[in-house]
Amino acid sequence: MMLYPPVADLVGKVGSRYQLVNLVARRARAISAESEEKAMPLERKPVSSAIDEVYTGKLSIR
């Protein structure tokens, strides 16, 4: 089973696996909370959306 995007690419963008997990978890919780506030169903899982944001460069560590 091949994961996309590769974890090594994601870690390279963030710095470490620990930072990657924290960043994705924090953003996934925010995405979930936003959808609940607006009462809008999500098309994708929040974690998948957060991972895509990291991979595309929309989300990074300051």
C-alpha cells in the first residue's frame, strides 16, 4: 500500500515527524470545528485536508 503524499516529503516540509503530527492534528481539529460552526458536512476527512494543506504549502510552522 503506497501512501500519498509520502511521509518523507511531508516531514521534509515541516522538519520532524513530531512537528508534522502536531501541525496536522491542530489543523484537522480547526477544520472540524469550522464545519460544525457552519453546520456544513465535510466532503473529506479533516486529517486528509490538513495533510494536503501541508503538502501544497498552504500550512506550515512559523
